[in-house]
Amino acid sequence: MELQAREGRLIAAAGLGRVLVATAVPVERDAVVAGLGALSLGSGESTLGVAGGGRVDVIVAGVGAALAAARTASALTAAALHGTPYDLVVSAGIGGGFQPDAPVGALVVADEVVAADLGAETEDGFLSVTELGFGTVRHRPPGELVRRVAEVTGARAGAVLTVSTVTGTAARAAALRERHPTALAEAMEGFGVAEAAVAQGVPVLEVRAISNPVGPRDRAAWRTPDALAALTEGFGKLVPVLESWNRHDS
């Protein structure tokens, strides 16, 4: 751990950005690491879930926005206390795609990370936390970074919705798309990861590979291996972007 911390300080001193990638589950982590190859230099996981010492560290942050926020915040705090803060946080994994704009196997990069079901149901419809006057329901990744990611990976740029309950009906899919016309994908962790990053002044990005259509729940239609392969391919193409990333360029 002492050697890893020393290596991290040398990286920081050289002015090279450090990136934390937060996935929900181990298979997503493994897909990301396979794409990053030698760029992911962290080794092992501490009790805080940090694989420290690398330019890019990849953690399993857990399923759902709350757990993802807590573990991401722990990783960010631990790195800052060791003098090796992160310059970018990426929420990454697979997710559902709104058809036909985000077909199965496609890669999506978020130009907005939106908490889609954080609010209140009323007789007149859904009101977000923002509309209730209690905070924000969206975070915007750096526009130039989103553009570069889309350009090098072929990803589609649009809103990625964070939900606490995965959509399982056509009616809910239609309602979400009506409230969020630019939505391309839904997942369960992005907004939590973003909240943790923004609270510490760190830019955030979200990248999702589409494993299934958003709508009626049909496990037979899921293509998880294809989505994981797309995630690996996408992160392989992201290497030059992450290598050159400087948060002060955002």
C-alpha cells in the first residue's frame, strides 16, 4: 500500500489525471479492466473498495444509487487523504436502452445523468425533487469530454436515467421517455456516483453498454454477454481519451 501511494503521488506530481471507474458488479468491472489493459494499474481492493496506485482504478461500487454513492465517496475520500485525488469519476456498466435510439449492443455516453424517479407522485403527475424545491435531479458531464468519448467509441450521446426500480412495462417506458425526451438508457447507479463526485468537486462521466430494451421485462431478450463485450471494446477505445484527460480542460 505504501508503494502504491508513492506511485500515485508521482502520477499526481507529473500532472497526469487519475480516473476512478465505478461499476455495480464484478462482471462489469472485469469487462472494463479487460478494455483498459495496462492503463488500469491498480492492484487489489482495500476495505474501502479502492484498487489504488494506478492512473485508472476500477471498483465494484454495488447495485443502486445509495450504495454506489457511499462507496464512490469512500474511494474519493481515501484517495484525497493519501494525496492522490481523482480527476474524473466514471460510472460504467450495462443498462437498458430506449428503442429504437439505443439498440442492444450499442454504447451510450451520458450528456446528462438524471435521477428519473426521485420525487413525488401527484394527482397531476410526477414531480421531481427539483420541482419540489429540494435539490437537483441532474448532473451534466463535461461537454467536450462527452464529445470526445462519442467520437472515439462511436457511442450515442444522450441522457442516461438512474432509476431505483428497473422499468418492466411499456407504459412506464413511455412515461419516462415523455418526461425525458433525450433519454437513451436507464441504469441504477449513475446519479449516485455523480452525487459523490460532484460533492467533492470532481467531474463525472457515465458510459453504458445496452443489454436489453427498456420496456416489458423479457429475460430471453437480454444480451448481457454482448453488452459486456461492447463495454470492453468501448473502454479499449477510451484509453487515449483517458490518458490525455485533464479536468482543467473541461
